[in-house]
Amino acid sequence: MRLRNKKWASSWLDEHDELVITQDRATGLQGNWQSIFSNEAPIQVEIGTGKGQFIIGMAKKYPEINFIGMEIQESAVAVAARKAFEDEHELPNLKFIFGDGAGVETYFSNGEISKIYLNFSDPWPKTRHETRRLTYRSFLSGYQTVLPSGGELAFKTDNRGLFEYSLYSFANFGVKFVAQGISLDLHADEEKMQDNVATEYEEKFSTAGFPIYQFIGQFE
């Protein structure tokens, strides 16, 4: 869902280029992302970070990991980054990319990312739009390139159709689910919920009674 345009977004992003990396600058950091963080640590990326609740929550929960939230909508990435900037917790392990999630291999080198998150991606339900789905094979190929052998892909959605499509896509591409890596009702599983960090959409749909589907898999 596209956010209403924020008039302040463009100027705010220009003033905080240490936190939000432009697409052009991001391609120049390929293979050198550790240099923008204060500590060298595994890097995990959320593609389509929206208003940032998930990636900010992850950065707080796991300070020993470096996180990058990637978002193509200017207003959304500005809202997310400003939340992180104004948060009472210092988050030196969090950066954002204002750019397209397609072609992640143009931003990161082989094996540079340890884990990728896809949360409540646009389902693009029409068949003619299949190639735009973030779980389509061309996207999976890019994820495989930037992840090491055994690197993980974590996917959550409320959309049953997208989830079923994605399971077939993962299987055909050779992505293997990890033990207990598939859930048809994540929020009903108390054990899994202990480590779950929810997105804005996840809270909204779960509260409304919709099941949340989850897949966690590995590339060989």
C-alpha cells in the first residue's frame, strides 16, 4: 500500500544521508557494507521495509547483528528512518536503502548478506503480474547470489494465495524449509511467537482474525 506523500520526506532524507543510503550510493558499496556500520557483524536485510516497525524492532532485539531496511517508496523510507532516528535507543546497527528491491545483487556482493526478510509483500494477484512478486524465481536468484550457502530467507504474509504460490516457487527453485520453518497460523504458536517481531500489517491483520503464514528456508 502506497503512503500519502510526505512533503518533508525529500529534504529530511537529504539531511540524513548517513542513515538512509540512496540507490546510486548503495551500488557503490557493493562488497563494502561493513564500512558503514560501527561494528563488524553479520548483515540482515528486509526488502520492503514499509514504515519500519519490523526492522527497528529487530535492531533493538539483536544489537549484535547489523540490519538494513530497503524501501522503494520515498515517504515510507522517510517515515521509517525518522522513527529510528528519533527512537530513545541508539541504533548504530541499523541503516536504510532508498531503492528498488529488484536486483539485490547490484547492491551486495556474493554471500555478503546472512539473511533476507520478506514481510507482507505486495501479492500482485493477477497472473500477468507474476514476475513482480518478490518470491518469483528471478528475485530468488538474486537472493541466492547475495546469501552464503545455507543463508536464510524468511517470508511472512497474510495472503493465502501468495503463500501457496511462494511455496511452489521455493520448491521449484530448490529452497529448502528449515525444521519447523512453515507455519499456517504463526500467532497461534506460542513458542514461535516468543522470538517474533511483528510488522504494522501483521498486527493489523492478526488483530482482525486473519492467520499469519510464515516460511523460513535455506538456499543450498
